[in-house]
Amino acid sequence: MTDHLLGDHLLSGIEPDPAGDAGHTGAPLRTGFFTDTSVCIGCKACEVACKEWNALPEDGLSLSGMSYDNTQGLGASTWRHVAFIEQEMPARGGPEGSARGGPPTAEGRTRLPLAETSDGTGGGLDEDTGGGTGGDLRWLMASDVCKHCTHAACLDVCPTGSLFRTEFGTVVVQEDICNGCGYCVPACPYGVIEQRPSDGRAFKCTMCYDRLGAGQEPACAKACPTESIQYGPLDELRERAALRVDQLHAAGVTDARLYGHEPDDGVGGDGAFFLLLDEPEVYGLPPDPVVTTRDLPAMWRHAGTAALTLAGGIALAFTGPALKQLGAATVRKGRR
């Protein structure tokens, strides 16, 4: 038990109370984000609200030529990023068509009921035109953000204490303490945190820590018009997300799945998890993220063993000849 607490407990595995593990006593319930991409309309209100509240500098007003998305990814000045993924759908039925959203219509279009209304209908989607998919293309839109991992490698490797765990279980960067070493950047398994070119300091989403302390929800969730971004106690959000997946499966959207919600995954569960309509790789997310500091205890043990072995070899190299000479002298003395 002691080995578990002093060993891998702080770096990997199930951790029911990250705030308590970080030293916060009497902390409130852990809170986080649930992003339901099935109702995201790509309006980018979350991006704008995030930039306005946190006074983030402009960093993307030109299109890349590859997408309608102008910010292209998370970064030091983009803490919320709405991805636009144009996906070609199969034009006819069959196993692939069924997996992509239910049986085809008479016109051969894939039916994709992304939302339901209270009366159980297809959320206003036209049943005769294949759910309004617009032919054999569909848009997957998803608002990405820092995952606020249960086991945050960025926090583990920070040498200055700039990154810290809050009483809400979130992970925050203190920009006035960051020295720009950049250790946190390669440590993040999601590629979220980034250094700002102007001064080298690292920045990422704080989940509006200042707003949480005042009893308010984060700016992005407040601004989202479709409630694609939901904020609240993490356990409650996980229950709500599981019900939403069941609802989508019942509506024929069999590809719907949750990402980052499992408390026993490679990062101990995310404080910001997602409902996706396709594989994580389609959204630019790693399929099986693992906290990069998980194996540090084993690595240090192996390094210690190697160092002791090397020291023993060096000692043997020096003492071996001396022992050999001593043995030879003893033999000569015995002959006399």
C-alpha cells in the first residue's frame, strides 16, 4: 500500500481526488467540460468569448486554404479551437452506411439524425431527404480545449511551479512564474500547451479559474448557443454524456462514442471530455493518450540499477589487478 502511494499513485492510475492529492483540503466537487460535438454548429462563439475574457491576442485571421477554420489548432493564444472536418459519406447502403448513421434513404443518401426533439423525431431533420445531410458530405465540428488531465504531465515536469492544480481539479499556468523552459510542451500527450513566440512563456486554457472562484461558469460554456459545451461537476457530466450516447445510438448514430471520460485510462481521465461521431484521429486527437511521466519511477529504478552496475564494474576493474598481484605475491612467498 505504501509503495502504491509513494510510487505510481501520483503519476498514473485511478485518482478520485486530484485536488486533495495536490494538497487542497475541503475542496469542492471536481468540475470540468463535456463537449457534445453532435450539436456543435461551428459558430466559434466559444473562441471569441475565450479570447475576450482572457484578453488573448489575435493569432489567426487568414484562412489556410485547407478549411473554413482560421485558427487551425490550439496554441498559446488560442485556448478554444473549433475544428471543421468535411467528411465524405458513402452514397449507398451496406455495412459502412449503417455504421455512419443508419439506413440509407430511397435516394441512396446516408441518414444522419444528429439530434432528437422531445417527441422523439429527428430534431427537425427531413426524414425524406436523408436527415438533411446535403448529399454524401457531412461536417464534423468540435470545440477542442485543454483536457485538464487527472495526471497532468505538464504539471509534473514544470521546474518552477508555474503550473499548479486548483481546488476545482483543473490545471492552470501562472504566467508570471513561467520561465519559458518549455519542458511542459513535449510532456503534454495532447499537444495542447504552447509557448508564445514573443517571450517564450507557456499558455493554455485555465477553465476561467477567475470565473470559477466567483461562482460563474467559464466564458466558452456561457457563450455556446447550442449547449455543445457544458460545464459542471465531472461525475454529473459523465452521467449526462452516457445518456446522450444512448440517445444517439437509439436514433441510429452508431458511431457516437465518448472520449476522455474513463478514470482508468492513460491519463486518469480528462477534466474535459468529448462526445465524438467518429474515431478520435479524425478530430486530430490521439486514440490512446498516456501521461508521459507515467514511467518515470521505473526509469529512475533502471537508471539506479545501471549506475550501481557501472560503479561495480569500475571498482572491479581497479581492484582486479591489485588482487591478482596480491595473489601472485602470496604464491611466491609460499614457495620460499
